[in-house]
Amino acid sequence: MARANARGFTLMELMIAVAVVGILAGVAVPSYREHIAASRRADAKSALLGAAQAMERYYTERGKYDGATLGSSKSPQGYYSLSITSQDADGFSLLATRAGAQVGDKCGNYTYDQAGTKGVASASTGYTAAKCW
């Protein structure tokens, strides 16, 4: 006896639905991760600009950059570590190194100096300062 009103999905329909969901997830997940990484880059930018402002205040008060220190070695959200890579009477260079969840970020580490020059170090191919900043 055959059932006249069979309901439900066939195995083929189910496999097609699973394949479509898999393809969508394969596209959406990397895009989402890149979006999250890009939003975390703002942490490095704001930390570097804040540290540069502190360096400028120090220079205004003392007439030189050497001797200045960073108040904190971490960015506000903790995705980057800050350091002064070079400093003398007339200039400085700051570095924001990836940390925590940002270690694999394609834009690499961020640099900034007294002239306002923005840069990236250890970035993946094709990721320039213009693209990352």
C-alpha cells in the first residue's frame, strides 16, 4: 500500500539545503572575521594617536622628546601593545604590535612618528599603510 499524501523532505532535497548552507557559511564566516579584525584596528590607531599626543605635550613642556614614556603599554581594548621604538630630542617613532586576538591580522603592526607618518610593519602582501590606516 502506497501512501497518497507523503510529507517531508527527500534525502536529495535535504542534501541540497545542507550544501547551500555550507556555501553561505564558507563565504560569510571569513568575511565576518575580516570585518571584526578591521574594527579592532581602530584600537591601534586610537592608541597610537593618543600616545603621539602625549609625546607632543611632553615636547611642549620640555622642548625635547627624549625622556618621555608611555603611560600604558597596552591599547585601550588590549588588542595591541604600544612601545616607543626610537626617540631623541627632535623626534620619536611609535609601534603598535598585534596581541591577543589580533595576532594573525593581515595589516600587521602599526607605526607612527612625530611627523604624522603612518605605516604598517609585518603586513601581508597587498596590505599597505593606505589600505590599513
